[in-house]
Amino acid sequence: MQQLLKIILCYAIVVTSLVISGCQAPTSTTSPVDTVHIIDSKPIAGPVIRLENPVTSVAEPIKPERNISEYLNPIERQVISLHNELRADPANYAERYLKPLLGKFKGKLLFDTDLPPGVDALTTVEGISAVQEAIAVLQKQKPLTPMIPAHALTLSARDHAKDQSAGRVGHESSDGASLLDRFKRHGKGMRHVAENISYGPYTAVRILNSLLIDDGVADRGHRKALFSPKYHQIGVAISQHRKFGTVTVIHYADKISSKN
């Protein structure tokens, strides 16, 4: 008997006090992916990063505050590396990671070797058309500057990943803290922040592809976060999840400085 995995995508966009959210109906076998953007209309103190050259530089170059091997495990580092591979050469990413998926569909089912143990196929909403659309977009997407790992963003992401490990989902912490609250606990100086959460995928490629293809999400909100020129720093945290196996929290910011 085939074991199937179904991924449900959710997203929320927050602009000051306006909240827009969308979510497919959840089921007991879902592995949702969430994204939230917060843009504060009253900027928090700190410089604005402006793109001078969308390929190679920003107005104020950002350097890692510390050795990333001190606070990121190998898979978390790979997730960041894939973000930058995607942003540096979107067309090549499509050729390397998305086109191989085209021959693995049977209707809405995706049969791939990169699935959790015991799972034979991934049940999709749109089928092959979502992958084809993502490939077409990446072939036209202009390169962007790489994202720089930030310790403060990893700490805020890790807080939420650990908080959700018992089975929680979504962007609100168990103590009621919002996304912006979590960022402010560890960092300062940011004006634009975002959060992506992936439940279920357990390899770096699967995590990034689920956000990039954005199957079942009409406005492709998760993909927009990946290609937003506003974000120059990134933090990643992966933890076990009681319901979906793993949870990956990814935090983005324009520029953030650690409080400690």
C-alpha cells in the first residue's frame, strides 16, 4: 500500500495593523509551509540598506558577526547556502533542482527519492503545473545579493522552532509573542523582517523547493520572501516536530544587530 504525504501551504502578511492571511483546509496528514512579512510603517532606528548593484553589493556591506559553525548545524548551513545559490543564479537553480522533478509526476502525485522514510509519493494541489510555473519564473528572475547569516536571527528562529516542537503550528508563540516580538528579543536596528516556516520536509533542497514552488498558494507569497530585495540577512533553525517530524523556521531582515 502506497504511503502518501500531503503538504498544505499557509501564509500571513502583516503590514502595520492590517493582517491578510490565507490557508488551505488542514488535514491530519498535512505538512504546511507558512510565511509572514512584517513591514513597520514607523521604522525602528537603524540604517536602510539600499541595493547599488542587484548582483554583487549593498550600500553597506554586511559581514557575519561570528563563525557560523558555532551556531548553525550542517543542514541549517546548507539551507542558507541554497538560498544564496537560488538568488545568485535563479535559472541555474531551476535547471539543477526543479527540472528533474518534471519526470516524476503521475497526475497530482510526485514520486521522488527525496521523501521521508516510508513515504512513496507527495500529494500536490496543482501537480506538475506549479513546478513548470516556478521554472518559468526563475528563468526570468534577476539575480540578487547573497543573504548573510545573522546570529540574532538564528536565535529568534530557534526560539520559535523549539516552541513549536511539541506540535504547535503558525507564527504566534505559546507565550503570545508575535514575530516582531521574537526578533526584538535578540536583535535591533531592523526595519523589514519576514518569517518562513516549513513543516515536514527534512532535507535542505526539499525545504527550499517547497517554499519556492509554493504549491497551492495563488499569490506565491513564500517565493516572494525568497526573492525580496529588502532582505539581506538570514537565520535558520531546524527542530523535531511531534506532528510533522521536523519544523524549519527561517528568519529574514534588512539589517539586524545582536543585542548581546
